[in-house]
Amino acid sequence: MSSNSEWFTKYLQATAAACWTHSNLTSCQALGNMCVMNMNSYDSTTFDACRLFHYVFEGAAGLTGVHSVPFWRQNLPWLFYGDQPGLASQVLSTTPLPTNFSFKGQNQLKFVAASYDIRGNFIRWQTVKGGVLQLCPDTERRLDAAYSFGTTYQQNCEISLSKLLADFPSPVFYDIYLEYTDEVQHHYLWAIPVLNLNLQHNKLFVNQDSSSSKWLLTRRIFLVDAVSGRENDLGNQPRVIRVATQISLSIRLVPNTKNGNIYTPLLTIAYSDIDIKNAYSQSVKVSSSSVSDLVFANVTVMLL
């Protein structure tokens, strides 16, 4: 993404200061969004958005974790799971969800999201059904098939960059959860971890490693960023647009389960930066497929 981003130049330092000094909730959410726009990447040699977020996070070490989650501090968004070796494997393979699912009937996984705008304002809680996390237009029934337990799902389309710019003038950020009920019908939310393939930790793409012991899991995502690529004036067309080019939702059954128990689902996401030459003649080709996992977006850039 552009190193001359007008959004970061104009707002990063002031937002970080308001979060650090006043624990302003909206400013802390906005700082978190900037870190997510920067691919949750951390470099100990710079003071970019994620380094500033970590600085504030460490300063809040004495505060109680939200909902007893050690990676979620008061007034801050939950962005990371921590960087301890092997933590990702532990999160993904140790504790099954305390509920079960079935291949029979209309057993849909109910994913919901807390959404925020770029300035850190909470928008709403919403279901992700109806294509909220899918760039391809389709019927609601086909879009929602992505969340049917055990269903093979496939989707293909091509979207012009001009449409993406029109539909996503500003990114929307999502924290995703799986809603489930226990045996007495109490409702709970289970946080869904994210494997961002673009994340760099001290310049290493750790999430592209074949070993999950190296991975650093995160929480918040967006689909399209047409703001951070704007230079000199936020009213200008972006020089670069960042698009989620691959999104896959993986569901793993617990081995030898007879009750349909699953481990924590994993959302894998990758982004591509597209240099905009002519938004009306450039398009994004989106294909999606799944076999044993639920996978719903694999995007490549096409120049027409």
C-alpha cells in the first residue's frame, strides 16, 4: 500500500495519542482499524499503526481482560491472539465447541459480526448471511449455502474496480463470531480466529508457513480498502485499492466424534493491492470452491 497514505498521515498520530492518553474508545477502535489496514503487521524497528497499538496494549497490561480474554484489553479492540510459539495450534485444535452439529436437516452455522466504520464507530451487530462477507452477487439462498454444515460451496463472478470503488468508498471492519446454544438453549458467542496471509512479523510472512506453530492469529477483517491508497487529498481517487483476494472458512470435525463436534473454525484471508490505471476497464475475477471445508472467496485481478 502507498507509503504516502493521506489517511495515515492525517490521523495516525492524533488517533494513537487520544487512545493512549484518554483511553478514548472510538480512537482506540480507529487505531485498531489502522493496524488491520496495515495487515496486522508488526515491525519492532518502526512506529507504524500496529507498533503503536501494541504500545498501548502493553500499557494496559494491568487492566482486566474483557470477558476474561487475556488478549482483549478494556477500551481496545481484540486484534491479536498473542505471539507465543504454538499458540495458534492450541487455539485451533485443543478445545472443541461445547455444542454439536449435524449433516442432516437445515443445520446452518450461525455466524454474526460486530461491524465498525473506519473512524472506530460501532455500526451494529449483524448476521453475515445474505453475502455480507462475499463480494459476488447471487441469490440469498446460494450465498447462505456457504454456512450450511457439511455443504460443498462454489461461486464465480467478475467485478469491475469501478463497482468496488462505488460499493466500498470506505472500509467496514468485522469481528466475527459463531453463535451457538448449549443443551439448555442458552446462547453464546465463540470468537472466530483469522489467519491473514499478508501479515508480516518483523518482515517475515509467518502465516504462510506450512507449520501452524509459526502462525499468528488475528481477529478483525475488511473486504475492500479504497481509503489508505489515497495520496495528498482524501477526495482523490486512490492510486491503489486493496481487495480481499481469498477468503476461506474452514470447519474441522473432532476426530472420532459421533456427535458432530467441531474445533474452532478458522477464517483464512489474503489481500491483493491493485494499482488503478482505469477503474472502468479493470475488473476483479472472483472464484470460490470448497471440498471438505467451507470456502467462499478466491479472487484474482484481471485487466481487460
